[in-house]
Amino acid sequence: MVFNVLDFEKPLAELEANIAELKRISEAEGVDRSKEIAELEE
């Protein structure tokens, strides 16, 4: 599903994408990155 992102929403959308990617990599590698993810989600 593709969403249109407004200019002022781009930093938040990029942050959410980075969090999702970090979660994916963490699960794939079996490495606990929960601390880093929690810090980004704050």
C-alpha cells in the first residue's frame, strides 16, 4: 500500500521507515536492538 506523504510529514515517515528496517534487521540477525528501537520510538 502506498501513502502520499506531505512535506511536513517526511521526517516522521523516514523515522518510521528506519524503525521498521531496524526491527527487520534485528529479527533477521537475531540481535537484540530493543533499546535502540525504544529510543527512536520516543
